[in-house]
Amino acid sequence: MEIKQAQQLVDEWIKTTGVRYFNELTNTAMLMEEVGEVARIMARQYGEQSFKASDKEVNLADEMADVLFVLICLANQTGIDLTEALEKNMKKKNIRDADRHKSNEKLK
């Protein structure tokens, strides 16, 4: 699935099943909540925290998809074409960071 298709799919779901978009502030708060859930799993699965019994059934892929879903909602609400935005962002990174990481001693 391409990003544009994902944006259309989310928009269709919101309009048919979700009734309407939550406002931008609510979706921003929801995005932070979903990112926090990803962080919680990462800290336990790859970091030094241990899983609690209630954490055993978590699914990292599902939580990342929740982040993506809410991010797409915000992009749709604010008129952002994520494909175009990502392409521009990659061009910026390729110029700005062309040698930055290669010369970083911490990465060697």
C-alpha cells in the first residue's frame, strides 16, 4: 500500500465508521498516547525494564500501526500529502546530512 492509499483508506474509514475526525488537538493528544505505548513496549522488549503481567499480550506492530493511523488522521485534517512531505524531507536530509553521520565518531 502506498502512503496516498493509506491516507484515502483512513479517510474513508473515518467518514463511514468513525463518524468524523476528532479535532486536531484531540488527535495530537492521542498521537502522544500511542507513541507512549510504543515507547513502553520498546523499554521492556529492548530496554532494561521488565514486562508486567498486563504487558505480556502487547503487540509492537499493532501499536506502531496505531501511531501511523493517528498521524495519517492529522495529515488528512491539515491537508498534508504525506508522500510529498516525506519526499521533501528525504531531500533535505540528503543535503543536510550528506557527510554528518559518516564523520560521526560515535557511529563507528
